[in-house]
Amino acid sequence: MARTEALEERLQRLFDREHALLMGRATTAIYSILAALDNRRRKIVLPAILCPSPAAVSLFAGFDILFCDVRLSDFTLDPRHLETIMQSHDDVAAVMAVHLYGHPAEMDEIVDVAHRYGAVVIEDAAQSVGAFYRGRPCGSLADVSVVSFGRTKILDAGWGGAALTNDDVLSAKLRRSQNDLPSCPVNIVDRFQEYRSGYYALRSLNDSNGVDNRAEFKRFLQSFHDIYIFAFDEAWAAPINQALDQLDDIVGQRRANAAALAR
């Protein structure tokens, strides 16, 4: 556990947080956060453009999803439409702001709107590690944040994610749930391939004939519960630390690539 604890302390410093809790994936962290909310409200607001994983684990946690429009300037959650949603629904427990493609969401406005209506803000910083919002690191801007070290992410170490917060009570709940997580499936690579095949088959069916297959898609997701929620493996600490050592170079190369594409 020494390597895991040292990595959690490093993440606390990097993201200016009091607590960091390592889990198998960022989706595990999202699920654990939602499960820890002591709230009878059972709705969550997600941006209309994001990968399906946060939506999947929101369903696993028993939440209904309200999709919020995004800003065309950066495809992150639109605070104005969030206000409209919050005015129309009095049972929203959480709002998830996703920093997409490295673009920080408008966090000050999002947090203000959500808090005025009594909702917790979850910050998904999986695609923005190393980015800053008004001088503050992404991952430090909401009630609780999640980061990812999975494939295609900025810090690509293969596996791993974390929950970050300054809330002592929430941290204690997450630590208890962290201890109860199942181990990573031994056949997870095969399971991911099965998931991809099934996911794109369902997407193709929906796109080709316009069938509303949301119920079927929910059943499909439930059958892959095991690939979303599992514990952190201490063996992943070393590659994550190596990626963190290279963070400045990784972000610099991404910015150079973006500048070249813009030109």
C-alpha cells in the first residue's frame, strides 16, 4: 500500500486537494461519488456531448439523467441551459461538468448555478490534466473531481483513476467504498472488446432505422458492469508516476499539435 498512498499524496499536491482516492477507473470514482451522496434526489445533469461511460455509471448508481446543452465554442456544459434545467427540476442531486478535449468548462458559473439549487458539482477532469482555469488547476474546481489514467487520456498509464475532494465526510465515505470494490477482472481486455462490438452494433441499428433502443441499451450496459467498477491495483502506481513525471512535456506536445492543426 505504500506506493498507493504515496501516489495519492502526490495527486493531492498536484490538484491542490485535501484528499485523493485511487480507484480502478474514473468511472469507478464517479459511481462511488454518486453512491455516497446522502440525498433523496435521484437526477444528475450531464453535458449532451461526452463519452458514454459517465452516463453508464450514473445509471448503475440509480440516477436518472438530464442532458444539458453545450457551448459551441468549446463543447462544454452551457451554464445558461443548466439554469433552465435546474428551474424545471427540483430533484437534481448532482451536476457533472466535463472539461472536454482539454477545454475547461465555465466552472465558476456552473458551480454557482448548481449550488443555488442545492446540487453537488462533480468535475470530470479526465481530458484536462495539466490545464488551468483562471489560474487554478482543472481537478480542483468543484465539490469533488475525477481524473483518469486510462487509454487515450492525457496521462495514459493504461488503467487507474482517482476521486479528489476537500470534503472530509465525503472522503471518508469514498475510502470505505474504496475498500469494498471488486478486483479488476482478469479478462478485462476481452470484455472491453466484447463491449466495443456490442456498442457499435447497437449504435448502427439505431442510426440505420431510427429505432429508440434506449431500454435495450440500458440492458446492454448492465451486462458490462464489471468493466466500469473495480479497485485500483498497486502495480499501476509506477506507470502513473512515470506519466506524471512527463506531464509538462506531454501537455506541451499536445499544445504544439493543437497550434499546428489550427494553422
